[in-house]
Amino acid sequence: MELFAHAPFHLEATVRLLQRRPTNRIDVWEDGTYLRVLEVDGTHWLCRLQDLGSLDAPRLKLSVTPSAPATVRAELERLLGRMLGFSEPSDFGFPGEAEKSLHPLGVALRGARPPRFPSLFEAFCRIVPYQQLSLDAGGKVAGRLAAAFGHALPLDTGPIWAFPTPASVASAEATRFAGIGLSRTKIATLTEIANQIAQGTLSEPALEGLPTPSALRTLDALPGIGPWSAALVLLRGLGRMDVFPPGDVGALRGLGELLGATTSIESLLERLGDRRGYLYFYALGAQLLKRGLIHPAPT
């Protein structure tokens, strides 16, 4: 099954920005292939996505196991399109145009897309564990959460986890959280959010219908969700590029290294306006490039 992607499209960079760390067993990148288990119609489907073309002439091939009917394939394509943005034109060079010191990074990330989590619940579950933790530590906690409540599919390189449903977390007894590494406050936050999503009192369509300031206030009012978490839910969960997570130590440190002492991050955020969220992904992308996890786009 071939999927369309606007050129340029940098599959590796987009997946790595979604994945954040290679130890992530929810979003897996192996040998040029993106592996992800998604649940549709009560069945778990293993998706394998490759680019058999090039960055400037992408040719995406999707393989699904087990064999899926047309309706399921269409839904999987929709979910992957949401997550990886291959149906949207890339404008990852925008911040580089606004700030010369970011231009080389924009060139290296050419064709990348700002990724999104496939559901609102997954966005919360892959943001709350990171509160006041490093990316490495938060990733381990999020992985253990998926392992405790999700569905595992075995691969030769280790299990890959389908993300748990809100209902599975909402109804869980406290003992199910033992050993995951979540504080009592974070457990209470995720349980309450799972309940609200399962009952329909908190929904993605309702948030999407709100302007960004109102959506931020709605999320900030949830237990255990402050301005940083609310902004990341909108950015990484709903694709709102007009937000930047306030006080994000890692992103601000990375941007400071990229921009140098002569550029004010605050003024740059203000100049970028409804594209300020790209700076978060620029900081993350720079880190992943430095670690050799993203190959720079060919010039």
C-alpha cells in the first residue's frame, strides 16, 4: 500500500522527533522502517512504514499485519497521516528564515514534520510522566506505563507496545501502577484524565473547537496539569504550532546554545507568532542530530 507525501519529506527525522529516544518501544525506528502498533476496531495492527523513494521524491510504502480490510487501512492511513504529517507541506525552514543562526539546522531538518501523538489520551500519557524529569527518565516511565497497561507484540528485536486505552487506565486499581515510577500525584492525574476522556467530558473535538488561549486554560484547570503540560498537549497532541511550552528547561537550553548570547529567545518567540512551536522541535532536532539519530537532509 503506497501513501502520498508532499515533498520534501524526511521520514527518519519526523519519526525521531516523535520518538524522542531510541529506547522508545512504542514508536520504533529500525533499519529505515517505522514500526507502530495501532488499535482499530478492537484489533491491534502492526504498521511498517518505509520510504522507498528519496527526500525530494518520497514513495511511502505501508505494510500492515495482519492483513487489514480497506476500511481499517483507511483509518490507519489517517492516523499515520496525523502523526507524521506526510499529507501536509513542510515548512520546517520557517524559523531559519527568521533567525540566521538557525538556518543550518533548518537545512539539516528539511522535509521534517512536527509530529503528533495519535490520540489525546496518549498525549497526556506521554507528557505527564516527563514532568520535572529528563527526556531519558521520562521516557522510561512512559514505556513502563505502556508495558503495564498496553498490548505487546513480539518482534525479533524485542516487544513493541500498543498504547493503552483510557478505559484500561481509568478502571485500574492502585496496585497496577506499582513499579512504573509515577508519583501519586501523576497517577491521580492520569487516572482522572482517563476517566474524563472515557466518559466524554474531556474530548479532542471540544478542545479543537477552542482558540488556543481558551484551550490552554481548559487544560490548565485539569488536576496535575500546569502551563508546561497544557502547552505540550496542544503542541504534540493537537498540532497547535502557536504554542511553546513555558519553562521547558531542555528546549530553552538547546535554543540558547543554537542562538548564542546575543539573541533573545523571548523576542524570537514573539516574532514567530503562530509558528513559535517550531522552536521546540528545532531544539529537539538539534539534540537528535548531535546524537547521530537523524541523518541531515541532503543539500
